[in-house]
Amino acid sequence: MTSIHDVRPEAFSYAWDHSTAPAIEVESGDSVLLHARDASDEQIQKGSTARDVAGIDFSHVNPVSGPVFVKGAQPGDALAVELLEMRPGDWGWTALIPGFGLLADEYPEPWLRISQIEPASATVRFSDQVSLPLRPFPGTIGIAPAEPGQHPILPPTRWGGNLDTKHLTEGAILYLPVGVEGALLSLGDTHAAQGDGEVCGTAVESAMDAIVRISVRRDLTITAPQIDLPATTQGTPPGYHVCTGVGPDLIEAARDATRAMIEHLGERYGVEHQEAYALTSVACDLRIHEIVDAPNWVVGSFLPNTIFI
Amino acid sequence: MTSIHDVRPEAFSYAWDHSTAPAIEVESGDSVLLHARDASDEQIQKGSTARDVAGIDFSHVNPVSGPVFVKGAQPGDALAVELLEMRPGDWGWTALIPGFGLLADEYPEPWLRISQIEPASATVRFSDQVSLPLRPFPGTIGIAPAEPGQHPILPPTRWGGNLDTKHLTEGAILYLPVGVEGALLSLGDTHAAQGDGEVCGTAVESAMDAIVRISVRRDLTITAPQIDLPATTQGTPPGYHVCTGVGPDLIEAARDATRAMIEHLGERYGVEHQEAYALTSVACDLRIHEIVDAPNWVVGSFLPNTIFI
């Protein structure tokens, strides 16, 4: 059994930059514990009000913990990140932030809700009326871009980042294309519950400890994030392989997700291109994972594993 | 018990037009059996090849059976259409049609696959390697537009039509805004299996008999299709209420679906607008139902019924 590397809590960044010094170096196959801060970087507290939302300093949002240097990871490899355990706290926040979100023009006023998180019953108490299933996951998880310099933390890219993909719960495996030696994995923006799309721009935002197992995969060639969802993942009984498209145009992101799925069907199951394209049409589901982290959106194509005889 | 009205098989159209004479008149609450033709209008047969796909006459695609005049339905009402039973035949077809589909530019050659439909095992045999769950539904279901004249059959609109929404299987209830007296419901383009998106432009296309129960609802005010998915619908265990957005821009369609869901949360559960917007973000899933029936796409916002205490 491998021990779990504990990454020091004060190792976090507000931008993607492959020149950031690693917080830790690990071997392929090792497990790592990261202490993710909430997306407001503690600017929102349990006793905060809508007034505090209006005052958020955006230069300090979405800190990501890490980076983790994975020995042996080289550009062109894939990094497999298995979500082993997500440990949420006992509260989270959801806000309408002026100027942010799918309906920003129609909701100009700040608004805040503090929810209670109840791990024992696996629920999030959003209101007297609403109890959400607790589905903790990292909204932001990615590796350092190949391109030098500082890159903003808010938009996701093909290197991952702010994917806001609610399916990355315990048991899921995220595959990321490696851009630089050591990959330099970071995560943050942890969410206790979220719908596909994250339409108002925030989920149930909560600081969280995350344990992930990180492995280098030289047998996979991917150009954007992909995900394996096991049959045991809540809400996805058959198990799925997911190919994502990330970019500023939803139609093109859907095309990229579909193209990646066609390649996957060819490489993994030997299905030729025309048949694979038809198969994406009759069997795969398109979902919008996030539509608020401008300028890039994320679309996923979901292949149910059970259709193969 | 109400008897089932059998609509004569030769009553079908290739366009939406509210001046089309009704095939039958029924009372609110009646059930109707419609004999839907396949989307090629029998141009593709069990023994067809890719060559036949290239020769398809598009003026004869997607015939819709009906229309059914529902007594008492008036503009401003909603029409509730419950899918009681879908009876597929024993085969279906899937094609890559030149110039059609999400990746049309990359797949210029026609291609055809005939699948065996096996109702006894509830499967569709797509290939030696792939067996799909049999999930029969009408790809096209809608009412006559309020606007006079002939309207093309291919793009869906807020009156429904070619929604290509795979979730409209047995047990689902589709709500449509009524545009003209009698509503004039028609359906066709029946599918044995499809993924969300229908990315190549065809599903497993199959002629099918459909039994639907049609009711006038004066208590609902909707401006685009909505759907109730019961807990028993396959693949959707918790049960969902779905609000759709239909239009030529995916982002705007997602906005429309979200706005409709916010209204629904207010009307049905008394949730005020800001909180409802936040709730769509933490609990509702955006899915792309179709992305090929140019110029209009369909996005659905899925509310799980079980979150309400």
C-alpha cells in the first residue's frame, strides 16, 4: 500500500503557470491529499451576507492547490487522476455575483445562500424546502499549460482547469493531456453539489480535502479531458466514458467532444469512423457541463459502457 | 375507460400548416393511436444500401401523422400529451446523409446500417458488437403553429415538432403551448434508440404505432415545450421536470430553458426568482437534445423531483 502524500495547505496559486515551483514531487501511482480552499478564498464566511458578495476581490478567486510534480510525466502523455475521496466541511455558499453567470443581465443584484452540509445523510440543506444530494467534486482540476506565462484561472482549457464538471465525484477517473514535464497538477474550487451547466456561476462552494491517485499513462493519446465514470458513481448506473470539448463556441465544443468519442470508439473498440459517428448519434448523450466560465464552455459526450456485447 | 381512437394511416403531412384538415376530432382526455411512418417515408427499406441514402428525396422526409383536433383547446392553453405506448417494428435504419449532421463536412459519403429491433429483450442489435437499449419515442411531436402558411418539418420550434428528445418514451408527458383552436397534434419520425444530440442527424429510424393520451390544461402557462419524466422512465430514476429552450443559438436556448425553469420553480414551488436561479445552478442539468435540425437546436434543463422535502 502506498502512503498518501500530504501537500502543505499554503501551496496554492491564482493562475496557471508552468514556472510555478512544485509543492511536492511524487511517483506515478502515488496518492496525494490536497487541502482545497473555497472558490472565494475565504472572502465568504459562514456569517456573510449579500453585501459581502458585492465586495469580492476577483483577483483572489478560485485558488488552486498544488502543483504536484509527477515524475516521468512528459508532454504527449496522459495523466490519469482518480478521485479517491472528497471530504467536505459542514457548510457551503451559493451566490449570484453581479456581472457573472448565464443570466447576468437579468440578475444585477448580489444574493447569497449559506447551506448546511450533512455528510452523515449525504445531503446539502439548501433551504427549508430543498435538500440536495451531497456530490462533492473539484470544480477546478487541471495541469499546467504548455504555453509559458500566467494564464487566468477562470476559463477551462484543453489542459483542464475550471471544468466545473459535476460528474468528477469519488470513483471517477479524469484523464488530462500532459503539457509539460511533471504535468504539475492542481485542484480547487471544490463543490458540494452542482447541476450540469452551473448556470448562475456558483455551485454549493465549500472548502474540501481531496485525495487523488495520479498515474502517468503513455498508452493514451488525448487532446482534451476525458473521464471514466464507474458503474458505482451516483446517478450514473451503467458507467460511462466521457469525452469533452472545451472552447468558446458550444457547437464547436460539441463537435470536438463527438470527434474525440469517434476516436475513442476506434482505438478502444475497433469501430471504423463512419460507424463510430453513427454510434455517437444513437448511443451517446451530449451534456453541457459549464456555460459560465467565459470565454470557454465545456460539453461532454457520454458513452454508456453497457452497450458493448 | 375511454376507447382508443384509431387515426387512419394515410393521414399524414410533410409540413406544419394550421389549415390542414383534421384527421380526427377527440375530446380532452381521449387516447389516440397514430400509425407513424419512418422518417424516410419508406424510401429506405430493409434491403437498402448506402446508394439509396444518396438518392433520398428530401421533400418526402419526416412525414407526421395527424393532425388530431382536440375539442376545447384554445390558444394560450397547454396541451398535455402522455406517451402511453410505443410499438416499434422489427427493424430500423441509421444513415449518414451527405450534407446533414453535426460533422457533415467531415463525412461526405453516404452510409447505412439496418438494425434488428427485438422487443422481447428490449434491445436494438446495432452490430455484432453493439446492443442498444430499446427506447422507442417520437422524434417529431408537435402542434400546428399559430402563424399561417406552410412551415418546414425539419426544424423544431416552440410549438414542438422535430424535438428529437430521447426522453419522450412511454410514461413521459409532453406539454406544448397551444397555437390554434383544436391544437392540431401530429407526430412522426419515430426512433427506436437515440442519444441526446442525435449528432449524425439520424437515430435508429423505424415506423411505429404510438398511443398517446391528449388533455387540455388551462392551469399551465408555457411558451415552449416542457416534459414530466416519471420515476419509472428508464434511465431517469428520480423523475424530472424538464423545461426546454428551442432556437438557433445554443447559449440562448440554454438561457430560455433556464428562464422557463425559474418560472416553473416559482409557480409550482413558490421559490422567488433569485433563489430559483441559484437552484437551477446547484440542482438542474443542461442537456443538448438535438443539434442537427437546422436552424433550431433544443436544450433541456432537468430538475430532479426528489430534491423537494
